[in-house]
Amino acid sequence: MFAAGRIGRAVDGALALGVVLATVGPLLLPDPKPWWIIGLGLLASVPVWWRRQAPMVVAAVVGAAMSVMVTWEKPFLPFGPLLAVYTIADVSHTWKRLAAIPLIVATVGVSLVLPGENDETFRLMGTAFVAAYALGTSARASRSRTAELAERARRREQEHIAAAAEERTRIARDMHDIVTHSVGLMVVQAEAGPVVVRSDPDRAEAVFDAIADTGRGALAELRGVLAALRSPGEGGGPSWGRAGERLGESLFQPRLANLPALVEHSGLDVVSTTVGIPRPVPESVEAAVYRIVQEALTNVRKHAGTRAVRLTLTWLESLTVEIADDGRGPGQGGGYGLAGMRERAAACGGTLRAESGQNGGFLVKAEFPLE
């Protein structure tokens, strides 16, 4: 920006010097004119150096000086007034540009009528001043268009940054939910494995199969999440497709239809109830409900000290999801589970409450509006 400013001042300086030379030079060569005519020439040209700071004042000064000078000495063209008119059209506010038009017409008319100029001179000067005003208007429009395009590009960049940040947050939430739920469940099952081996060998195989199933489900979900981080050049598109197919074959895909499988593999005694008639909802809402239930069950397993959980889905004007337990209440950890659940609900236009239950335990309640 600093370099552009220096270039602009250099161009203005060159234009001002050119106008002074074109206006005063013929007054000095070949025979110098009287000093007062040279003074009028300087007054009709030098002020254009300040044309951007005070375009209306500069136009009035150079226009008046030129109108007086042409009574005795006629330049090839009134370069100073022409540049002043161009500047008014280029940098002045709308009302000033409009107000300047009758003043320009009057000043040019006086400078042509008093010396008794012919029709050809009228046409030449009229064309020159109209062209100067039009060029200034065109430069202003071009600059406005450039600024508009730059603003659009800036807004698009901000939107891309916001979208990328939102996507990173979504991926972080998915990673948190997958890892905490699946790994936590595998830990519980693995801890129970040695006990089952000693007390009920026939059940041991089922326990270890459950650990393997949980691990495979977590891997499938992680592949789907991580595929979103790949660019198309790295095979992100095909990888996402293959991961999506594998994820579709998994019971752990975040959909409402897979909530029973999630409950079954949670390691808890969950009583599920559905009130009302289920109906189709956007995939984003399905995923949010699934992840909220998943995180709530994980929190029960980690903090509540109970296995009894009530899961209720109510389909009315809105879809309400309640996960309640009768344990010892929320844990004291500093994780991101509850914050992630609130963010998921808010992203779909819903709300979420997490609080102690009326009869003890803990309650998570999310509500999503239905169109």
C-alpha cells in the first residue's frame, strides 16, 4: 500500500508538471508574454498539484484564471481546467459531481463567449470537457469495481476460513466421540474378560468377539472421518467413497436406525422408549442424535456408577431425545463431551440441557425442531 501511494504521488506530480509546461511553456517561447499573462498561466496550471486534496477549489481557481487569460492569450487546450474536471468526476462525492456540472458549463461558456469564439471552438471545447468528465467517471467506476471484487474475495476467504474451522471442529467432535466411546467400551470389556474366563469360559469368546466388533466399528468410523481430511489429489474422493461403503456396512454408522446397535454394544442396561411416529429427518440431525446418545452413554459408563439408563425419543412438533440415569451425577473431569453435544445440537438448530435428574442421577435432553 505504501509503494502504491508513492507511485500515485509520482504520477500526480508528473501530470502537474506536464500541465504547467504545456500551459506556461507557450507563454515563454518564442517570445515571452507580459508577466501578468505568465502569472495567469501559472495560476491556471500549478494548483492542479493539489487537485486530489481540494478538487472543487482547484477547479474554481484554474477555471477562473484560464477564463481571464483567454481574453488575451489562447492556449492550445485548457489543460489545467480539463485535469481539474477529470479529478472532480474521479474523486468527488456524488452531490459534488452533480453540482459541478452547471458550474463547469457556465465557466466554459463564459470563457468562450467573451472572446467571441466560433462554433468550431465551441464544439472542440465542449467535446474536450465532456471527455474529461467521462474519463473521470470511468476511472471512478473502475476503481469501485476493483474494490467490490476485492471485498468479495475477502468475504469468500473469510467464508472459507470459517467453513474450514467448522469442519475441523466437526471432525474433532467425531474423533472425540468415536475414541471415548469405543475405546472406553473396549476397556470395560477387556477388564471383564479375565473375570469371565475364570467364571464362565463359554461367555469369554463372546466378550472377546465384542471387543473385536467394537474395534472394527471404531476403525471404520475413523476411516470415514479421516478420509474427509484428504484432498482429491491424494485420493480423498475415492477413499471417502470406499470408507463410506465400509461405514455403511458397519452397525456404528451415525444414523437413527443404528441406535439399537449402539445401545446393545454400550455395555449398559438401557431401556429404550419411542413416543410418537418417527419420520424422516436430515442426515445432520440423525448424526447429531446418534453422537449425543453415544456421548451420553459413554459419560454414564465413566462417571455415573450405574448400568441403568433410560433412553426416550419423542416425536411431536420436535424430536426430543432424553438420556437419564440413576447414578451419582456428572463427573468432575474437564473434558469436551458436554460442550461437543451442545455444539452438535446448535449446529442443527436445536438445544441441549444437561443437568441433575429430579430423582437423582443425571439427565441429558436435546430437542431438534422438525419442519
